[in-house]
Amino acid sequence: MQMVDFEFRNELIKEDFSLNYCYQCGTCSSSCPVAFVTKGEFNPRKIIEQSLLGLKDQKPNVWLCCTCQMCVEECPQKVFLTEIFEKIKNKIVLLGEPYPKTFKMQAKSIIENGLAIPLTQPIIRRRDQLGLPKVESANIKELKKLLDATDFEKKIKIHEVSK
Amino acid sequence: MSYSYFLGCVIPGRLPFLEASARRIFEKIGFKVGDQAKCSCCPDPTGAAQLDHETFLALGARNLCLFEESNNNILSLCSGCTESLKTVKHILDNDDEKKKEINLKLKVIGKTYKGDIDIKHFAEVLYENIEKIKEKVKKPLKDLKVAGHPGCHYLRPSEIINWDDPLNPKTLDELIEATGADPVEYNLKNDCCGNPVEKSDKDISLSILESKLKSMKEAGADCITCVCPACYQQFDFNQREINKIFNTDYNFPVFYITELIALALGIDTEKLGLNSHRIKVNDILQKIA
């Protein structure tokens, strides 16, 4: 059974009003490279339809958006689909529902190193050989303060084991 | 106002040879770029930025503050970083309420975002200096057919990136032409390389890449060039896997546009670290010798 939750729809519209402008023409899906290779299994038009209807349990594959923004450029109604998908992902994360672990691993690296890819010893040597300057990364304590101010670790459930 | 590099994560931490080519060509054309210490991840618009919008804004704004403090504009070596930083700036400069909220967060680390610096993708700056590049070309890359891959975050969302035509881009091809090489037209030029979706589904990511490679091969390209380290990795690291899965024989050397320009400017290949490429570039070097 589908759950209709207008609160979900209203929250999304509040965060991105352009959701209201969609008239379901499907231009987004025809411009989407992920829709193309999945033969329509990933369907941006449908995600927008479900969001407008407030079908909040129907958001399984929003993580498959490749964020290329082709749909946003081609949409005749100027719906910011990529941004709306980002807001849906934010909600999924905040609700504590599972999300792909690669995202959490990257967040963890940023918390611990300030960078998504920490500088390893071999790379530091390679940088030297190439005559590149030393990289002075962000102060981790300072970053931690900022991330605590936005409650990042709690919001993304950093300590919960993801699948 | 002068420029300083925003290096991001992928280039300094995994592909430092791309940084070397960029630094060498900016030196060669006499465009001075400084270095900015203490930057963090931009954050990745396809990764951590998708988890929490407020943190995306706060981390991005902190990076922008560093450049404001040192009074430098940003020259970014990565399309993802460019998009993230331009997006944060766009949002904070156009929404006073959001700016206030984020500045309240930044207060805990003693920073305030003002909004008085500019952000540019390195290829944007190269394009602005295209005549200077042409003047300095010593070894035109004659008869080299190059498939230019502009990639997504270099162009879109156009409202924020505010640069080349988002659906019919020309700047990368013009930069290829400036090196003396021939940009090839191919069907899927404007499509994503597939890299961002690897985080959620590797099969989809590789399928997108395969369509793209097929289109480049049909167009008769000798090699690929791009302007983003995520795209670079997708093309250079994954062709062998594609060949196994799809029973194909792709073997396109992949260059950052800064590497092609460096070769055309006659910069010593030893200084470019070209031996770090996974798909070997020797055949191309012979072809243009």
C-alpha cells in the first residue's frame, strides 16, 4: 500500500518551489543518461510525479541520479530536478533510512582528514618528484567545530553501520 | 585581483601529474597563480554534498572565506570543486537569510563570509588567454584527432556556472584547436562520463562510459581530453574493465587539456609525469613528434 504524505510534498515545495511547475512532459527522462542505460528503470519524471503526489515511500532510486544537470537545462518549466533530488536525499539521510555506504565513507574521510582523498606517503613523494609544493590541509579541529555546528555527524548517522 | 589555486582532493591526492601540467602552462603563458593553504574538500557536489545541504554550504563558505582573507580569486583545477564553490557563492550572495544562517555557523571558527571574490574553472582562464597560448605554441599537435569531453559540472547548471553553452559547448574544442589538434565531433559529446553514479551503482556507471567510448570510436578519435579529474579517472582507469565486460578493445589515451597544451608549448615531457597514465600515451607522443 502506498502512503500518501502531503507533509512530505509540502516540505519539498518549501525547499524548492520549482517542483510546482512540473507538468509531467517527460523531457527530463528523455535527456537523462541513467534513464537511457537502465532502459527507463531510473525515471526522473516519475520521481517528480511521486514527490508531487506525496508518495513518500516511493523514493528508492533517487541515488542513481548522476547529477549531470541535463534535465535541469532541458526542462521547459525550469524545474530544478537535481536540486530536488538532493533535498530528497537529505530527507532520506535525516530519517535514518539506508543510503549508499560510499557517501558515508567519503563524509568520514572529510571529517578525519579534511579531504575526500587523504594525501598518502607515495603521493607526497610523487608530488616532490614533480616539483609540486607541499599541500597544507585544513586544521581538523577547526573543521570539527564547524561540522559540529551543523550537526553533521548526527544528521548522517556516521556511527551507524550502513549496508 | 590575483588568483590562487583551489586544488581540491582528487588532483593533489591521486593525480598530481595533472596539477604539474597546469602549473607549468600557467607559468609558461605568464599567468601568475598563488597557493592557498588550509582548504578542505569543496565539498564534492556528487558525494558528501548530497547528504546535508547546510553542511555543504558551511564547508564551501569556509573555503571561500580563506580566499577572501588572503584577497585572492579562486582558480579551480576541478569541475566538481568549481560547481560546488560557485553554487555556494550563488546561494549565499542571493539569499540574505541563508547567508546569515551560515555566518552564524562560521562564527564558531571566527570566520564571516562576505562574497567579494570570484571563482573560475582553470579552462575558463585558459580560454580567456587563448591568443597567448596560440602565440606560444612551438609544436602544433598536427593530425591528432581529439575527442573533447567537456563534462557536466564544467557547464551546468548554466544559471550558476554562467559560462559556455550548457547544451552545445564550444570552449574545449577551441582550446583543442589552439594546440593545433583536430577536435572530433561525436554524438554523445555532451553526456556525462558516468563517474558520479559509481558511488551508487558501478554497472550503470560503466554502461554510461561504454556508450560514450563507442561514440568516440565511431568518430575516429585518437585520444580523449577532459577538464575534470573525476572524468579523467573514469576514462583512464576504467577502459580495461569495460573491455572485459563488453568484449571491446578501447585503448584511448586520456589527457587533461593542460597536458595537451603543455605538449604543444614544447614543455619537457619528463616534467609532466606522463608515465603515470594508466593507458600509455607513447603512441600519441610518437605521432606528434
